[in-house]
Amino acid sequence: MVSRILASVIALMLLPHAALAADFQDDLKARRAKVMQELGPDSILIVWSAPPRVYSNDVDYEYRQDSNFYYLTGVDQAESILVLMPGNGGHKEMLFVLPRDATREHWEGHRLTKEEAMRDSGIATVYETTEFETFLASMLSRRSYGEVPAQEYDTFFKALKENHARLQLLLGPPPGPKEELPQIFQFANRTRERFFGFTVNDATAIVEGSRQVKTAYEQKVLQRSADISSEAHRAGMKAAHPGAYEYEVEAAIEYIYKKNGADDWGYPSIVGSGPNATTLHYEKSKRQMQAGELLLVDAAANYQYMTVDITRTYPVSGTFSPAQKDIYNLVLQAQTDAMKVAAAGAKLSDVHNKTVDVIKQGLLKLGLITDATGDQYKTWYTHRATHWIGMDVHDVGERDRTLAPGMAFVIEPGIYIRDGALDQLPKTPENAAFIQKVRPAYERYKNIGVRIEDSFLLTGSGLERLSSKVPRTVDEIESFMKSPQTSTLPR
Ligand SMILES: [Mn+2]
């Protein structure tokens, strides 16, 4: 008995390809159904997988699937193609994957069999990538393909014949007039030159608009991704001390990602101590941190193609100085007040504007600006406080869309007192007067950079802070850094 159980356990371990969870396939089907509804019955949508990207010479980066392709297929393999034909009878969804190749697979790893591709994606019709050109030529010539009866395609073929079919592509923004045409624009042109009866449409807004509202399944994955990233931030806080190098904190953070099954980071970790905290996208992580400095850490994992965005700023020695506390509490107040604005019906710009109001008043009190009515605050608050999160850390979709349940975003105000910032202002009489008035405050706060960033999900019952497990207030941070290591991550 024991040996039979052992044998089946070993057989499971030897399975070349782990099947994805059934609730994921149900969600994929629902996503495609929603997109097809919006595309309409006259459409054929084609989506390609991402190309592999070169790291250097003959070494590629680890493969990262195109987010839109993964959103619709759950397939993480290069040279795959998705076709959706909403007007078809039963065969509305078709997936093309590379044919099996024992030699290539010996070098590069397992390729999905047709059965595995069907199981993972929930798409019943799977062809080989080599068939795609013939398939497409058949469709656009109103000819059946394979064993599918011709009447399956009646609606689309009729639309072609009547010149109102639509070739839907994820074109994205057009290139500049002198830039080379991206491959997808070249594909659109080649197809238009050879076939007739359709217009080319950009379906980006349909797919990316769908991604903007997270499904129940996506919300679960996003929370798990946030939990892993939160645990990583806590580990980072524990690894920081005077004399430690930035990369040691980075390593402590990224270890937690991989240990918990995340693929890797969702964006390169930003670990900046002292003056590096005033560089928004500092990625070198080479500096040795000193007692008395702040450390700014902006990092989050890519877990099953979901990434939150979290930033914490904390004192290397475990205790904030009075000057650091001034700036920190102002940024915290801006975030806290903005959270109250982030409700259904509001826009991200309203949330951002709230952070601006609070920061203007605070900077005026601290003597870092002399006028809270204009743009002086932009000397120290140099970015916007909001963006969507999801499959991409700066997720896609209309920026100005009204907030509704299922939407996920960050609130990340920041103040950066950069060394030399005053000297870089244009030489005008107003600036000369401004510089003279704020210089004492500038000298007091110089080299302090603070950003506080949390990830949020709007639900039917209000705002949920996905990153709530990371210490955030001055008291929470100081007591956490003094406490023995504790893990909050459920196994
Ligand atoms: Mn961010």
C-alpha cells in the first residue's frame, strides 16, 4: 500500500506539466466571453504571445508572457496565437501553439501538448502555430478550415461578403511618422493588401478595459501577491541596519518572493538609502547605509501575473529623527486623507489632488514653500500619487475612468528634498526670492526622501488596503524594527 502511494506521488512529481486550477480556467472563459460580447459577431480578434527578449549575446531573459495574451489564455509559452470569432457557432475560440519538437525541448524545455494547451486555457480548438497562415487565409477567403463545418463561420463570412467584417488587433498607440512600423501594424497592412470585406480595428480598449475591473479570482491572486510582497517588506525592514548594504535588503526581499512561489519581482526593486532615497527609480542598490539615514524601499513580487506596488521609508537605525518625522508624517497625512477620497464614483485624479492639497499646506508650515496656491510644491513633490495595478504594476486602462468595485490602484505621495534642487531652478527674480526664504528649511531637510505607497482594491463595501500588513505609521515602524522577527504570511 505504502509503495503504491509512493509510486503515485512519484508519478505526480514526474508529470511534465502541472495543470492549472479549475477556477482559473473558469475565469479565463468568462474573460473571453466578456471580450467577445464587446467585439461583436462580425469580428475576428487575433492576439499574439510576447517575443522572447535578449538579455545579452545568446542569453534571453526569463520568458514573460504578454499580459493581454495571458489574460485571455493563461498560456505562458512563446509563439502562441489566440483567435476569437464571437459570431461562430460552437468554435468561437482557437489557440495556436508550437508543434512538439523533441530536440528543441531537450534544450529549451517542455512544450505544451495540444491536450495540455486545451486543459490550461479551456479552449477546445487547438491548432499548431504552423497552421496559422493557412487558417487565416481560409477565414478571410470565406473558406472553412479543418474539420469545422462551414456553417459554423456563417455570421463572419456573411459580414465579410457584405464588407462590414472587422479584423480586431491589439494595435496600441500608433508609431511616430518617422518610426519603423511595429510588426502588428505591418501585419495589418499585409492583410489589408491581400483580403477584402473588413476594416482593421484596435481592440486594445476592450481588452484593457476588461482588465481594469478585477474578477473575484483575480482579486484573490492580487491579495496573495500583496501578502507575499508585504512579508518581503517586513523581511527588508529586519535586514536594514547601519553598515548594511542596500543589496542585502534587496536580497532579503527577493528571497521571500521566490520562497513563496512568486515568479520574481514585478518591477526591479528600488532600495535607496540616504540621498539615494531622493532618486525616484534608483535601481543600483550598491550603497552602504549609515546610522541616522532613511531607507526607501519600493518593491513587489510578480505572483501568477499579478503585481501590487508597495513603498516604505524607514530609519536605518530604527528611530526617526525629528526632521525625518516632520516629512514622514506629512506624506502619511496626505495618503491617509486621500484614502477617504478613493470611493466609488471618484476618479484617480481626485485622489491625487487630495494629496496635493495636504502636501501644499504641510510644506508651507515646514517653510519649504512660501505660497500654497501655485506650483511651488512641485519642487519637492515631483510625481503623481495614483496608478492602476494588476497584471502590470502600472496597469493598463483609461486613466480617467470612474472608480468602481473591482478596480485596484495605489496611493503613493512622496516628498524629496534633493541636494541641489534649489540650484536647478530657473534663474528668475521670483525664484531668487523663493530660494532665499526656503533655504533654512531646505538645509534642515536636505537629503530626506519619503514615499509611502500602498495598494488598494475597491470593493462593494469600500476600500481595502491590500498591503495593510506592512508597518506604516512612525510608531508601527519603530516598534516593528525593535521587535523580534515575526511572519504574518499564511502557509
Ligand atoms: Mn507605484
